[in-house]
Amino acid sequence: MQTILKSEITCPNCGHKKIEEMPTNACQFFYECDNCKKVFKPSEGDCCVYCSYGTVPCPPIQQNKGCC
């Protein structure tokens, strides 16, 4: 199965959406919204912001390798 590298991330504060390319060598723990400038982190139990707020989980999760 091919790993998807783009995910649409939705800000939990203002609802702004943006398609981002996910890193393949590290989890992204912090993300700053382009719209409201709020910096947010993953929900409890998730390894990165893409797993919490994205349309596609991060590459390691997609590949069944667990969190970064």
C-alpha cells in the first residue's frame, strides 16, 4: 500500500483548513494555524497533529510502525 503524504489539517480553534505535506522522518507535534495563529498540539493519545486534526494519519501510522 502506498503511503499518502498530504493531509488536510483543520484548526480546532477556528476551523481553518489547509492541505499540508506530512514529514516522513518525524512526527509534527506542534502546528500553527495560518488563519488565527493559534499553536496547537495533538489530542491526548495521538502522536502528532495529523493524527488528531488531519484527514490522513501520519506516515508511520499508515505503515503500521506506530508513533514516531
